Amino acid sequence: MILTISNREKIDAEFYFLLDPTKSKKFSKTILGIQFNFNHEPYYCGIGLIGLNRPTQHFQPGQLTSKQNMDKINKINSLISQGFNPRKYIIKISKELSEAINLEIEAIKIFGRKDKGTGILLNHSNGGEWHQSKLYSPYLEERHNEKTILICEKLNNNEELTLQEKRWVKQQKQSLKWKRGGIVPESSLKLIKKYQQPELFTIKSDEELSNEKTHLACQWIKKNKRNPNVHSKDNEERYFAAFINSRRQAKIGNTSFGNWYDSDLNIIISYGLPDLFTIIDDEQIALQKAKEVFDWRDSHSGQIPKYHSDNKQESQLGAWVIKQTQIFNDTNTAGTKHPSILKMEKERGYNDTFKVKYPEGLRKYDKSTIIKIWKDSQRGIGNKAISEKYDVPLHVIKRIKNKSGIYGKILENVS
């Protein structure tokens, strides 16, 4: 029997075969006018929607522990135990859903079912169930409508949707825009209009989404009277900080962060934040921070601010000093060296702010010993053996081995 689907339900799908790498066999088979060329014997066939990658879902751990179709599961587990990667043995073809369904039915008819003694496939049905259960099941359509009504009523009452409900709505949007993840019944589309939520399953354009986030970011800044910090412990603050940084990159033409929209600029101007998406020169930021450090030293008898301090300002300045010290002295530390900082340091009468502070006990390990330790580690000698040989703590051995901090400077030209 050939199944048909109405025009409104034309959906992109794929028909596939799972192949048995232990049974090499070159042959061709024509199914409904389409020729399939095989290098291995098939053991299963099926269909799925484009984008969901249904063929590889058979090999996921959750599927391989399922109790459905144990013949197929045992086969896949057997192939994996023999060292084969089943994902490499798949034939698939993209078709409209109606064609894919008919291919499945015809393929099972041609190759036959092993459980019925009629052939080689491990399918436990004659095919077409996807069509029957997901397109024409009154029960599923009724459930879909019930969920649609529940969500519409929540939104109309200004109630917060649960995470699962939000994900479900997102899936319906994808179904309508990209024809993925299932089908939205026409009855549900009528319901969202009836409940005055006509845009519920509509995906906004990238520009609309960017505008919406820009409004929220500006409102956050106005409320908190500061820009969000990307290192904050607050998820919302980190989110807005990351968004602002991505908009700054987009503005200078970095398309990997999305397109730039002038409408975003108009929004930040309306909030009195015209420079929000403008990248500030890194060197100017560094010089400003350096000035704060030297001002601190002036007011604290020349002491360098400490990272481990109960004073929040001192701790922040101390962390910055440590970072700059690593940048200036450790070739493995990411960051830009700004010589202007050292020039300012000299002008302010200091010369030890960004010099490496040797870890306690480091000075007793001379350069030759450090080099010997590193070379021993490269020869594959274990950390414990090296530690006993040179009477050096394990944590120091690891730092030398990885050329961390000052050790990276000492071992810079050692190979």
C-alpha cells in the first residue's frame, strides 16, 4: 500500500539503511525507482526527520540499553564489541516524508524480516508506523492541543512557563520554520489564534532577538548603575556581559559573533548608553588599572596590593598585578604586554610591582637543578622518583614539568 500525505504536511525526511560491516557484499537494489548501491549487507532500515540525525540515535547509550527491538540492539552491541564503529556504516537519502515512508515499506518488503523468517532485516514491523502514529493519530493531536491550551492560558495569566514547557514551545517553532522535530497540527495553530497568542510558535528574526536582548541589557545597566561583569557569579549578569561583548565584536565586523544591526545602536542611544557596544582600547584600560595600583601603593607605604586580602579593592588590584606579572614574565600566559605600564611604574618611583615573587623555597633550587628536573621529566621518569632524587615537593615537580610561572622563564630556551 502506498501512503500519501497532504501538501500541508510535506516535510523533509530521510530514509536510511544500517549496514553490517562483518558482511561485505557489493550489490545494487532498486526501490521505487531509486537505486541503492551496497558494499555491506543491511540489517535494519528506517526513517527520520532531517536535522534530527535519526540513524545515529540507534547507537546512543540510552537506546542500546532499551528493551525495544532486542534483535537490533544485540546486533549493534555485537558490532561495537568487535571494534566496529556502526556510525560509519550507514546509507541514507533525503526525501519528502511521504516518499521516505513508502521507501521504508517497500524496502522491508524486498529484503524481508528476520523475525518472520522472510529475510534479513531486524525490523519488527512492516514500516509506515511513523506516519500513522505521528501524523494521523487523533490521540497525539489531542495531547498537542491540550498542551497548547495550557501554555496559552499561562501566558494570558502572566504565569512563568516551566523549563520543559519552554523547550516544547521552542520545538514547535523549529517544526514550523525548519520542518524539524515533529509536526504542529492545524488545530493547534487555530487554538493559539483563539487564545490571542498568534506568535507563540513563530521564531523571531536574528535582528529582533538582538534588539530584544539589547533592551534587556540596557535595562539591567540602568537598574544596577554599572556594566555587567563577565566573571560575576550571577548567571544573568554573566549572560548580559557576554552578549555585550558579542555585540562589540559584531560591530567591528567579526561575523563569527553574528551580524551587526544599526537598530541595536539606536536602542542603546535611546537609553543614554551610546558607547555600550564600542570596544575600549586595551592599553588605556591597562594604564588606568596601573594608575589605581600605584595610587594604592602611595597610600599604603609602598606596599603592593595583595590578592588574598579581606579588602575587596586590594584583592581586585592584587589579582590584576598577578595577572600582569604572569604576562610580563611567563611566555605561556595569554595576554598583551603593555610596555607603557612599566614606563608609568618607573615614573611613579617603583620598579618591583611586576617582578616575579619566587615561591617559598624556590631559591634553594638553582637553575641547573631545575633544568635537570625538567629533563628527567621529559625522559619519562615519574614525578615521585624525581621528587625523591632531588628532594623537591611534588607540586614543584609538576610546575617545572609544565614550565609554569617562573619555571617557564628559566626553561624558556631549554629543549
